Amino acid sequence: MIHDHAGWGNGPPGESSVTFVGKQAREAYEAVAVRLFQKQASHALVLQIESVRASVELKSDGWHAIVEHELVIRDEAGGELGRWTVEGRGRIEGLGEGAVPGAFARAAALAARRFESRFETPPEVVQWLSRNGIAAGTVARREAAEEPPLQPPPAPRSLPRAPRFVGYLEAGPSANPLSASLRSGTPAAEVVPGLDARLGFAGGWAFAQIGFSRWGSRNGNEEHSFASIGLEAGPQVRIGGNVDLAVGAGVSASMGQFTEYSLGPQPVWVRSWRAVPNVVAAIRFALPFASSHVRLSLEARLRFISFDSVISSYSSYFGDHFETTTALGLLIGGELPLGGDSQ
């Protein structure tokens, strides 16, 4: 059988190939003869393969190679003892040159096994075996078989789902853009590293947390520092078994401090406290670890705050203004379950 098809219309896809279905049939029945008869015994029966028909068919689980064999057994005198028509099917797996020939070879083997299971069906064969001292039913025959069905693909591996209700603690570095007016009159703009920490609770569609932030930056004799602690809450949504998106708002007690080091042996500083509203957005990952989860959060924050300070010392008098409105933090920590699993 010649296969030369791209997979459109009435044939399976794959590389071109040639299948010698007659040779495959002969090899399949030779294997059956080796199973049923002694190798060194004289030939007393002749199995003839009168015809081999081959075709392909598209089923719900893919393309199949089908063979149908017409068989006849004759005794040593040429008398006919029995006839069989057996069929075998082999699923075509893959697209390579050997896919179609391999499927036809499996089909031939299954057809031969079906013949083996029916070997003692014709009465003439049973009588011939009896005359030669072989009782009916004593030939070790295999039962007919079909090619096993396709197994469903394995379910994708997924991480254990994070608990629905958790308490968490996390901390990590933050980047804080700073805009300030220096004493020299030169504006200063930089990104200041800081430290952030969160202690909170998340459950269902919401979260609430206590947040702490701190950073400091010095330019020559002038230093700006900031610290805050506050409460935030808002909605969150789970977009995967272990990933949450959260958006919230809150208010924090924030301290801004300006320190001047050029006015004497001791630094002079001015500190201001404010109640500051802020907005936060975060994406959070919960990775299983032992009986809990490691928590990784990427957080963006917007603060509505600025600080103005005035320092006077003897004949010196000057003001300062600085703003720190945004922050980006990368936090890592842990969480412990407080309730049932997510649905």
C-alpha cells in the first residue's frame, strides 16, 4: 500500500510511505504458528493467506489502518479444513515515514491473534486435531484483542492552591522617587532606596494590612528622611490558584524630616507629622513551602504628601520643600492559613 498524502480529504496526514501488507500478514501468521506448533515437527497443516485487503479510516480518536485477511487451512492431502475472515485495526500515531507502516503491522498482528482465538472453531479442524491426539480446547490460544484506546492526556501539574484565608508578614526593599529643593537653590531628584514591611490578613475578596515604610537621603549637608505607618484595605481577586491582584486605599501617620549639618557642631532638624491618604496596588504570588506558603509581592504605592520646613539659626534663615509621592516595593515573607481552601 502506497501512502502519499498531506492529510487533506480522505487520507491521514504524514510523510509518504510504502507498506508491504502481504509481507506483514505472512510474518504475523508465522508468529502464530511458532506459538501453536512445535518448531521441529513435520508439516501436517498448511495455512494459506488467500487475500489481504488494506484501508484507512478516520474515527473519533484519529486515523486507523485496517487489514482484512481471508484465510484457509488445508491438510497434508490438500483438503480444506476451515476458512476464516479476520480483521485488525491499528491507530496511526505520528507523522513520520514509519507511522502508517507501523499501524498496518499492529493491525496484522491483531488480525492474526483473532485467527488464533478462532482456530478451533471449524468442526473439521477440531476433528483433525482429535485424530492426531489433541483434545479440543487444549491448544494454548490467546483471546482476540483490540488496540487499547487512547489514554487521556495527563492533567497539567499545578501548585497546591493557596488558602482562602491567611495571615501574612512580609518585608523588602523599595524604590522611592524624591524631589526636593536644596539650600543651594538647585532642585534635586533621585530614587531613594528604602525598607517596607506589611502585616495583614487576606480572605475572600478583600485584604487589610498595617504598612510601615522608611527611607533617607543625604545630599552634602542636607538630609531628607521619611517614615510612615498606617492601615490599608481593599478588594482583591484571585486570577490563579496562587496569584492575587489587590487594590486598596488607606491612611498613614507619616513623618517627614529635614536635617541641616552646616549650622554648627550639631545638626539642626525640623520634623513634621501628617495624616496622609494613599493608594496601593499589588500582585502577589503564594508559593507552597512545607505546611505554609512563601509570599512574594510586587507593590506600587501613591502618596498624596509634601513637606515644607523652615530653619532659622542666628543670621541664617531658609526653607525646604520635598515630595515623595510614589514608591515601588518588592516584598517577600510568609503566610499561614486561617481557613478553608480556595474554590
